[in-house]
Amino acid sequence: MYKILGHHHISMITKNASQNNYFYKEVLGLRRVKMTVNQDDPSMYHLFYGDRTGSPGTELSFFEIPVAGSTHRGTNAITRIGLLVPSATSLSYWKMRFEEFNIQHSDITMYANRPALHFEDSEGLRMVLLVSNDEKVEHWETWGKSKVPEEHQILGMGSVEITVRRLDKLANTLTEIFGYMEVLRTEEEAIFQSVKGEVFGEIVVRFLDGPSEKPGRGSIHHLAIRVKDEEELAYWDGQVRAKGFHSSGIVDRFYFKSIYFRESNGILFEIATDGPGFTIDGNIETLGEKLDLPPFLEERRNEIEEKLQPIEEIE
């Protein structure tokens, strides 16, 4: 029986790659593990941040769209990203760090039954730090050159929040197709886990009526969930199609293989394989330092580089 292993990555929209690079590297202390382009539109950057190697479950990815307008918040959208930190002491460290860098943040509170600290990046992307309670995917690695001490570094992705008009529709997709377990339900919210008791595959679904979100800078484009290999991916492709959803079919992204589909509320999901990973075209020591292109785009490198604005390294 195949199983969803947790989150793989999550992808957002940024208006400015240099400011984005500063926030996620210098403020959050993540490693930029891949600087590449949107394979469907190579005129825009696609940046990945994560742990030492960009392990599945740690990756925050951004498409740079310089003309992106403001996000008009609403329903039928992925609305918050949980990031795991080691301890309650880490939340106090991060609260002081956010104050130092003048980052919008809350007081220490609770979210999805865990101690939490809400914050936003400069484009309004909503995130929340969550205490991991020693939960950590085995292959996640801390990064020795991070600006954040190892004992407080962000470990990887935790609860991801999705807000929809039809909660039961999304609940059925998660449980009936992908085998997620419902672990909490109220009138306005339900929590699902791909691996029971583990936060690294947790999805918080909230009910909200009203107009749909209009995406822009700081909005979340899609959530990718994690499978072992292409054989499992083909199985899930069949399951998605059997339930009547349109699937992209298997797409080779070079660093992993994926399928894409929208569930009944319009939420875009990607299902992505663990490998081969970001070291396929680079070594661990220099990951993310230069523009990497998949083989099918390499012959267009000069053309692609001419159209990209160099990323400024802001200290």
C-alpha cells in the first residue's frame, strides 16, 4: 500500500527576487539550495530555500513575477505555512530576532494545538513557527553556514493551512484518495495528517465563505506532497484520474518528477518524487550559488541569462 510521506515543497509568488533572497537567507537563515528558472516560463527565476541539501519537506520555493500586484485575501486558497523549530525556547529566540529585523509578528500563542509564533515576510506571506516536539524527518540536515544558531534553526515544513468554501470536498480528497487521517474536527476547521501523529505531513483545513483569493505577491501557488519514486507517482496519477480529476500526467522536472491537479475548491496540488534531488547537477558545498538549468534548457542559457536581473546579495 503506497503512502503519502508528508509535504515535499510549497511554491509562492514574489515580486522581487533580491528582497526575497535577503529575507529567506539572511533573516530566516535558510540555505538557497537552487537558483533556477520556471521551466514553463524561463523568463522568471525559480528560487528554492531549505536545509543543507534542500531535502524533501524543507523546500520553500518562489517564482519571481516583477509585475505581481497585491494579494487580495479570500477563500479557496492555501493561506499559511507552518515551519518547525526545535523548542519553545526557539520561539523566544525568533521573537527577539523578528523584533531586531522589524518583521511583523505576533506574541507567542497556540496554533493547531502547538506553541506558535505567527509572522509575515515583507510581501505579506503568512507563516507560523511551530514547536516540533522532537519531530523531524530523518533526512533533514541543519546548515552549518546559517545565520541562525543550530539549536534554533528552522527544521522544515509543519502544518500547512488551506482555506476553502467546501471543507468536506477537500476532506474527502485527502482521506479517500490519499489516505490522510482526520485527527480533529470542529464546525470551522479540520486537521489531517498523512502520517498519524506527525506534523510534517499535517494539513489544517478551514472553512470560509465569501470571495476567492486573488493571488499576487506573497500568495501561495501550490502545495507539493511527497512520494518515494516514479512508480508510486504513476499509482497516484491513476487514483486522481479515477476520482474524476484532471491530471497533468507525469512531468519530469529534472530534480524530481511530478503530477499536478486541482481539487474541487480549485486548490492546486502537486505530487512530487523524493529524487533525484538538487545535487544531481551540483555539489553540496556550492548548491544555489549559480544559475542551474535543466538539460532541455541548457542550450538557451545565454538567452535566459540576458533576460534575468542579477540577484543582489543584501547583507
